[in-house]
Amino acid sequence: MLYAILCYHNEDVVMSWSKEEDDAVLAKRRRVQKELVDKGRMGPAIRLMPTSAATTIRASGSEQLVLDGPFAETKEQLLGFYVVDCDNLDEVIDFAKRMKEGESVTFEIRPMQIFEKGNLTGKETLTS
């Protein structure tokens, strides 16, 4: 079963990390991810750009409004997500706990269902 592990944290805190702090967090997570990578069950890990780069489309009556910024103001922002293939919820919970170890991040686990496969190819890095 495919699962998304959504990563929430205070964006201001994460953006204040030094490169060394950020690299250390990602290196620790990669060590945990290696188990699923080696089994071919680790999908993409996506880091979202800051909420200041977000655009929101909302309905206002019959009009579609395009707004700068995120839909809602919250203390924690969705910073990114991991896609993993685990046999069951217990397995993905264990995996997420190991990735979270020592961090104040919040992970939300959601089962996924692919409804359109898409056609991105050759996109190892989705940054400009």
C-alpha cells in the first residue's frame, strides 16, 4: 500500500537552520530511508518551497480568486512529504517514528491512491 508521510513544522524555525543543521537532519532521515530504498519501496521525498511562494485558488461565489500565500495561517506548515510503499499501517508508523527520532517535526500518515499516474520523466530535481 502506498502512504504519504506529510511533514509539518514551523517554517520559520526550519528556515533558520544553518546548512549544516539542515544537512544533518536530512542525512539522518536518509539513513532510515535506505532500508526502503534498498527494497525499491521508497518513492519521492518532496520539499515544498516556503509558504511565501504559495498561490491559493479559492471560490468566491461563482468567481475563482487567485491569492498569494497559503490558504490558512497555522503555527505549523506543510513543508513536504515522503511517498513510501509499506505492507501495512504498523510498518509505516514504525518507519515514520524512526525518521522523526530526535526531531520536533510532526508527521501525518495518509494512505494514498493513485488516480492518475502522470508522465514526469527524467526529473531527478524539480527545482529551477
